[in-house]
Amino acid sequence: MVVDGIADETGETVDRLFHALADATRRDILRRCVRGELSVSRLAAAYPMSFAAVQKHVTVLERAGLVTKERRGREQLVRTDPDAVGRARQALDELESAWRARVDRMSGLLAEDTDATGESGATAPDENTTKGPDR
Amino acid sequence: MTVTSVDKDVEHLTLTLVADFTAPVERVWQLWADPRRLERWWGPPSYPATFEEHDLTPGGGATYYMTGPEGEKFGGWWRVSSVTPPTALEFTDGFSGQDGRPNPEMPTTSVRMTLTGHDGGTRMELRSVFDTREQMEQLAEMGMVEGMSQAVGQMDALLAG
């Protein structure tokens, strides 16, 4: 089955992505690193938690594919992976078009009721409903 | 414009959409509350939805399937967390497996919908949070995005005619 197959292939990746985004500190780290790469020690200074704790957050983000980590000298530099953010954005775009289409169909149905002089019989059509959905 | 605003929060994977209808609140509510009305808009024309169970009470829910052009069926379910007829509904929407039972492997979407009287019509505010981007990719795989584009096209044609 198509649907099940997709779940098996990507379920784990998606779980990681969602887990990574579920934490406020990690979302904040993402935000900071979008503007440019930052070292883990610089990040650690920004939060009331230990270096190790921040490093742990970065590791979660890295496993989810949201950031990349690169060692330069003694520093570990963190950078937000724009592709992962782009994928989330694309998913929202698709969710938007799904709901826009649903809203269009809802409008169409409501206009249809009016045209058919109240198929649902729920409420008498008033003058506001006679012009149909706007485009 | 029926859809008056859309906000997409990438970090929280949340879509907030506001739509204004000219019909009164009760009629818009019926689009959700009457399963025969609901199945006329939930799925796109090429993947129409059939609701088998539909119980909009807290703890209740719905089961439905969408039928594709080749007769293939994709099952789904709702679990209602709160309902205030005729103005608010909160539910989780998920996929079912071949046995018709909720498939725990599949991602779910949480939907919060409210209706308020606005300018003689109805304002619908909808917040949809998907746990993962996967669900929409799956819907795209099922050809639904294409189906939705067709639906919008049909609507435009109707309005132009």
C-alpha cells in the first residue's frame, strides 16, 4: 500500500524532525543559526544551561537534519540547514493549498444552497448569501 | 476573497487560516456537523470522502475513507477533543490502516475551528498543526494536490459561468 510504504521509509526521519522542533531552546538555536554560523560555546553563553546541555540540543537538531555542525580548530560551528527549513515551509504551503481548496468547496456548497432555494433548509437565504463566493 | 488571511509558522508547523463566508454561522456549522454535507467538501472531487461514522461529541469521532479514481480507498479518522455547537470544534485527524483502524505509524494533524458572526456572514478561523511534514507529502503522493487544483479550477469555471 502506497501510504503505508511512505510511512515506513520516512517515519523515523519525521519523528526526529518533530522531536527536534518540539523544544523551545532548540527552536531558539535554530533561529540564531539562521543568521549565520555560531560556535557551540557562543550558543552556550546565551542560555542558562551547561555547555554539555546546549551541545546535546545541537546534536538533536543535527540528527533531525536541521543544522549542520562543522569542527574548525577547537570550535564547533553550527549552521541551520536551509533545506530542512525549506521542506517544512513547503509542507505548510501544501497544507495551505489543501485548506484553501476546502474553503472554496465550502463556499461553493453554501452558494449552491442559495441557488437551490435552501437545499439544507437550515436557514432562509438572506440577501448576503445570494451573490455566491467571492474570488 | 473567501480566504482573508493565512499565516504559516514554520517553526511550529502551524497553519492559521481565516475565511469569511456570506452565509450565517449555523449554515457553515452544518457543513461540518452534517456528514452528508461534510463529505461534499472534505475530499477533492477526484478523491471524494465517505463518512461512515460521525459523532461530534467530546471523545467521539469520525471514520471516513476517500476513494480515488481507480477505486483505491484511503481511510481516515477524527477524534473530537472539544465541541461547542455551532461555533467551535477541535479534533485530531489521522489515517487508518487497511483494517479501518487508526494507524499509529501515521502522522496526525490537530485542527481547531471556530465560527463567529462577522459582517452579516461568518468568519471561520482554522488552525491546523501537523506534527510532521510527512502527512502533506503523503497527500501529495495520493494525487490529492492535483485533485485540489482541479477543484479550484472547477469552482472558477462555475463562478465565471
